[in-house]
Amino acid sequence: MIPWVQLDSARTPDGGQELRLKQRGTEFSIMLGANELMNSRLSGSEEALAKLSCERIAGRKGPRLLIGGLGMGFTLRAALAALDPDAAVTVAELIPAVIVWAHGPMAKIFDGCLDDPRVTIREADVGQLIRAQKAAWDAILLDVDNGPEGIVYKGNDALYGAPGLAAARAALTPGGVLAVWSQGPDSGFTRRLKQAGFAVEEINTRANGKRGARHVIWIATNRP
């Protein structure tokens, strides 16, 4: 079996933990300690995050999407495939090394999507972009950390509490969508979404098509 090779590492924003980029043949993995955060062979639920969101804003002229978390680009690529040429997609990535990896060792996985004229990459906290403008986005997609129960950066918790959800709702256009990826279910988060005034769907999906770990996607619609 081909051994794993570590290509690079980077500290989390608080400096407390280390992300490691590893490669084995054509396969890539991003690790946090013993936890694998993402793997290039498992993209199903991240792609579903984009497809479900784009379905719900289909037909809008010049839709604007904000994606929190670049990762391995699966959500971004799926969104671009579903959107018309007049769309605009902003991706906020907090860890600079992840952007470097996307342009470097993992460039084949990204398959040129970073050069798509519809795409803007921002080295920024997605929470700051959410709070910056009112009614600015038709969809906000959060593939940040492990979901509402974060393990990478505790600062991400602010996205999923009542103030963060209120900010997200204010940042959405009427009928806009907040879509959230999670490694697993979280009944408390479902309740907070409803309390924030969203219409909520909780959808179970697989990490790799019909196989792999079960993940959860919340589709929260901003009631007009």
C-alpha cells in the first residue's frame, strides 16, 4: 500500500492546534490531530450542500452566494455547476494555508474552479462578511469546522448561536437560504434555527453517494 506523506501543516487561527495536509497517491487528506476533517475521496455531502441550496434559489437573477470554508472545493465546484453565468460566489477561508494548498498541491482537485470569473476568494472570517451587509446574499453556505459542534476553532461557535443566526438571517434576501453542513445531528441547533425565525429542513446525506458516514445538512429559509 502507498504510504501517506505529509505535505504541509498550519496552525488553527487560535494557534492551539495543527492542521496537516497529507497525500497518498492521488488521494488527499486534511487532518486535525487524529481526526480526519476531509478526504478527497469523500465529497458527497459537501456537494449536496451546494445542490440543495441552489435548487431553492433557482430562477433568481444574478444570485449571490457566500460559502464559509474552502476545504477541498467540493461545495464550490458543485455550486458553480448548478449556477448560471450571472451568479457571483464569494468563498471565505480563515486559514491562509488552505488557500495556498488549493492553488498548489490540490490544484487538480479544484480543476480550475478558482479561476472561474464568478468566484472571489476572501481570506476572512465568514462571520465578519455575514455581519457586514444586510440583505446581501441569496444563499449562505456554511461548511465550517465540524458543524455546530466545532473542534477546529472555538471562534466558529459564534456562527451557530442565537446572535450568529440572527445576523445570518439579516444578511439574507427575503426567501434566501442558510445551509449548514454538519458531521452529525444536533437537535439544539435545529431548535435555535427555528427560534431565529427560519423555516427549517433537516436532511440526512452520505459522505460518498449512498455509502459512507451519515452527515446532516440544514436548509433554513429566511421567511419573507
